[in-house]
Amino acid sequence: MKYTIATLASHSCLQILKGAKDEGFSTLAIATPKKNSFYQRFSFIDEVLTIPTYQDLYNIQNNLKKRNVIIIPHGSFVAYLGNDYDNKLKLLHYGNKKVLSWEGDRLKQREWLEKAGIRLPKLYKNPEDIDRLVIVKFYGALGGSGYFVAKNKNDFAKKIEKINIKEFIIQEYIIGIPIYLQFFYSPLSKQVELLGVDRRYETNVDGLGRLPHKFQEDLDLEPSYTVAGNFPIVIRESLLPEAYNMAESVIKTSQKIIPPRGLYGPFCIETIVTNDLEFYVMEISCRIVAGTNLFSQGSTYSDYHFDKPMSTGRRIAREIKEALEIGGLAEILN
Ligand code: ATP
């Protein structure tokens, strides 16, 4: 049977479909009218299917089903299809949809990471307990927009009063550098692979650092963390064993809390590394992240696992191909 790999025309669509084509699949981009002409530019996309809005995907599912379409989710799925897309999407879907509820709830995600023995920033349930620099994060904020940093509990009280938001978490602010570890777990080989490492280019926190200190003070600006791009990184080799240990532990724990399959496929552990070279994990993303777009030709790290250029998009397609070869497709689709 022939399968077509498809995704929404956004986020990491180019990488996913290029990888699928490299592995020999037919490819389909599902676009809105504005995006159509851009995605038509690329020869590795066999078809750009245009629908009025992304939500109209739900109306054409029967058609796509007949074509044996396999949907690869990416970081814009929840934004475009709604956070109940896991129930509404009836097509073959790569990845475990059950992971979404654990990932999407900050406190459940924390429980998962704690069970995995991961080092996390301290969480303050009561603002009265704030005893150091903290970062205040809102629910559903995308890319850190609107977060604020507070020096102490009085500073927190002053800042939270100005905004009318009830749902937030208060987290210890870790002084260090952000490092994003892009992994892939294959339930077929039962191996974790590091496919790339990046950091984000965030406005305005990265822009503020370009100003001399006295201007920063005068401007009285709060740092914000809207992602505009990503940089590749190589990390000290001595940090790699710990990176792999964290990833393995996250996977093993997921198999216990979301049995039987847990998390598999691409995921990203988002960390801050301190001066003591310790990883603190801010969160995990349980799908392909936009930072993988850096490595459409593979990275230093994917090169240690594969003798071909291996992007995360291509790795997904290869996994599907291998599953097809051994009759194990049901194991990786949901
Ligand atoms: P996304 O869902 O897009 O990954 P988000 O809205 O959940 O983003 P976070 O990734 O949690 O946001 O945080 C955004 C940015 O804020 C990070 O890239 C990092 O620079 C900074 N940040 C978050 N938590 C901490 C922390 N505990 N200490 C220091 N900096 C932090």
C-alpha cells in the first residue's frame, strides 16, 4: 500500500516533507489560500492542497483517509486545530496523542519530570514564599510572550497587580544559558538519539543585552521571550552523557505514566545550563520543534547516529518506512 506523508503548511512543514521525499514518500502540504503560492515553490512537495482555514481539515478527513495520508504533527497544530485536535483528528497520526494532556498541563508535566528525577527550577505555590529572582509564566502563553521577571515578593505583587491574569506559575529564575536538546526516541530500535542542539533568538531579551547598561535602566523595559529564530550549538562533550540520561529517563517514565507506549518520536528537552554545568529543565516539547529547522542537512549529533544527512523530519519518515517494512505501523501511529 502507498502512503502519503502530510502536514499543515507552517512551522517545520518544509523539513518534514523534504525528509519524507528523501525517504521515498509522496508528500502533501495542507495550506490556507495565503500560504499556497509559497509552498508551491518546492519541488519535493508533490501537492499543495488548499483549504479555506486550517480547521476545515476536519471536513476533508474522509477524502484524505482514502488516500492513506499519514499526518505528522508539529508545533502549530494546537494553535491552528485547537487543543482538542487529538480527539477530532481521525486520520493516521504519527505520535502518541495521549501524551498531549501530560505535556499541555504545566503541573502534570512537572510531575512527569519530577518522577523522572530531572532537576527543575523551584516552583513557588505561595507568592509570600518568594525568596529569590523568579520568572512568572502564564498558561497558554506562546513562546514566552508576556512573562515577567520579579526580584522579590514586593516586586511580584506590584507587577501582578498591573495585569489581570489569574492563571500563572511562579518559577525560580535560573541564571545560565538556554540550551535546547532535540531528541528522537524510536520504539522500534528502543534507542534515544540526539539529533541537534540549539538556542533560541528571543526578542526582546536578546536585544536588551545589546544596549549599554545605563540605557537599559532608563528604558525600564521588561524582558520578553518571543522567539524570532534559532542558533545551532555544540555543547561540551562532557555534558552529553547527562543529556542522554535525562532523555532516557523521560522516556522510561512516560511509559509508566502513559502506558504502554509513552512518548516516542521527536521531543525537545528545554534547559538552562548554570555556571556549575548543571542542566535545569524548563519544559519538554513532545513533538518536532522549530529549532530542528536548523538541521535540514543533519547536525554534528545526528552524524554520530547516521551515515546520511538526517534531519528530524527525515528521521520521522525513516521510522515510518522501517515500521512499514516490518509490519509495525500500528505501533507508531495513533
Ligand atoms: P514554548 O512553549 O514556545 O517552548 P513557553 O511559552 O512555554 O515556550 P518557556 O520555554 O517556558 O516558554 O520560556 C520562554 C523563555 O523564558 C525561555 O526560552 C528562557 O529564555 C526563559 N525562561 C523560562 N523559564 C526560565 C527559568 N526558570 N529561568 C530562566 N529563564 C527562563
